[in-house]
Amino acid sequence: MKSYNIAVIPGDGSGPEMVAEGVKVLQAAAKGFGFGLNFTTLPYGGDYYLQTGEVLPEGAVAELQKYDAIFLGAIGHPEVKPGILEKGILLRLRFELDQYINLRPVKLFPGVDTPLKDKGPDDIDFVVVRENTEGLYAGSGGFLRKGTPFEVAVQESVNTRLGVERCLRYAFDYCREYGKKKKLTLCGKTNVLTYAFDLWERTFHEVGAEYPDIERDYAHVDAICMWMVKNPEQFDVIVTDNMFGDIITDLGAIIQGGMGIAAGGNINPRGTSMFEPIGGSAPRYAGQNVINPLASICAGGMMLAHLGEKAAAAAVEKAVMEICATKIQSLAAGRMGYSTSEVGDMVAERLL
Ligand code: IPM
Ligand code: MN
């Protein structure tokens, strides 16, 4: 029997409750589809930091590298200054494990409410491929004359040919394999960011020439925001840099029903990838059994697809769609009509 070793980082706030349901569903999928999953839970997050004074212990990244995948809950603790855990855990793992793709599907399931008037599941079904290791997130820049009236703060967007090209190649390949319209839209800002997006645009067309079956489309990021609301049906796969990808995937999440369902994968195609709900740790709902675990469950489904368990992944998505269509009243915490664990149970029982 094929078997996978999964590192689980439940993290902070509602993370552990969401992850528990994700793991429950993954275990059911493993049983139902005949493969093994060995979970190892790691304590990293806000409490661990407050107790030990370190965000990740020495050797943690090297240790994580040995797993087939990482299943993450949420990072963010009310008593820890913003930035410490985000940079020290989430971004550090993305960078050091070279998870250079952040894959974020935007898919409205039947039965789920979208704030977009007159739009339904046929209209909202695309995927964002976000570059995940460079751009404004690279940490390049600094202060001059800090704390004086003449202070200067510079934050530079770092775009390497290698980083841009591997992201674009992933997006073209992804579009070829999974795209419904075989159309790849580059989301940029070529009219203002005339260095960074010049590189992106040139590389897009150079690499794109190797993919004659994929239609190439370009739009500025501001226009993309408009069209994601007005005509989301025109998108198939969108590829973009780290910062724009961060922003447009929150917009994507809300049009697919909100943070209760939005999931993503931080992918290193040749290394250890990490799957997570894309919302935060929602500490005010923690411990009440009211948070929606579907985002974590969907992240689990993405992890199965990544591991090669395609049938199990499809079954997870089907089960989630079924309970969205027939059971769950709202995706909002506390308004689902079911508790967190009941939602997990309903998905899990459909996989056995
Ligand atoms: C996300 C989050 C992170 C990001 C934060 C928590 C650092 O917003 O995964 O989209 O900006 O990438
Ligand atoms: Mn974000």
C-alpha cells in the first residue's frame, strides 16, 4: 500500500479545530481509497513562540523537508506582534522549502452564496497561480535615517528571470492540464512597473510560444479586480507576482463564498509542498466548535491531488460540493447550521 508522511502544523486560534476536521477527512479518504497517511503533529505557532522564545527551532526546516507534504492550519496570535509569526513560519517555509507557486482555485460551489449579483457556479471557476518566493515579499530594501524627519523606507520588488520563468512555466503547464478554456491571463502593471512587468511580459510571450495550444491574455491588476467582479467567467488561469497574487486571491476568496472555503497550496513541484486554508486564525471563534472547516478540508483535497491521489481528491471535492448544495446554510462561522465537527463528519462519511 502506498503511504505518505504528512507533517501537520495546526497553529493558532481556530487552526487546530479546522485541521482536526481536515485530518479526519484525509483519514477517511485514505481508508476509502486504499492508501496510507502517517501524520506527525508539530507544535509551531504563537503559543510555541511565547513559551520558547523561538518561532521555529534549529533544524525544523530540514526536518520538514523530509515529509511528503505539510498540512497547515493557521498562523497568527493576538499576543504576538504582527509579522513575527507570518515571517518566521509561513514565509520562511515558503522561501526555504522553495515553494515557488501559490496555487489558489477560485471556484463557486453550487449552493454557496456569492456577493456577486447574477453570478453562479458556471461563472466563477478559475485558478490563480501566484509567484510565492520573490517580488515585494523578498525582503529587499531598508531604512535610511530611521526615526528622523528625513526617514526613507524602500521596499523593492525582486523579480529574477529564473523565478519568473519557472512560475510562468508552471502556469502554462497547469493551464494545459486543467484549464477549461486553455487561456492564461498574465496579471501585471506594465504601464507603471516598467521593469518588473517588462520582464514578466517578455518571459510570458517567450515561454508562451512553446505552448501554441494556450491562448495568451494580459490585463493590468486594477482592471483584473474590476473584471473579477463584473465578468469572472472570462478567466481560466491567472498568473501573477507575489503581491498582486496576495491581493487578488482575497478578492477571489470572497467571490467564491469567503474565507470559510478558500484553500491554497504552496507548491515546490520537486520538493515538500504545504497546503493551507487561506484565511487567518480567527482567534475569536477558537474553541467553540463553530468555525467552518471546509477551507481546511479543501486544502486537504488539494494535498491529495498533489500527492497523486487524484480519485480521492476528486471525491473530497464532490463530497464538499454535495454538503454545500444540500446541507450547509451559510459558510460563515456559527451560521452553518452544523458544528465544526459535524461538517467534518458529513464530508468524511461520504468518502468511506
Ligand atoms: C496569504 C497571507 C500571507 C501572505 C500573510 C499572512 C503573510 O495573507 O497567505 O495570502 O501575505 O502571503
Ligand atoms: Mn493574503
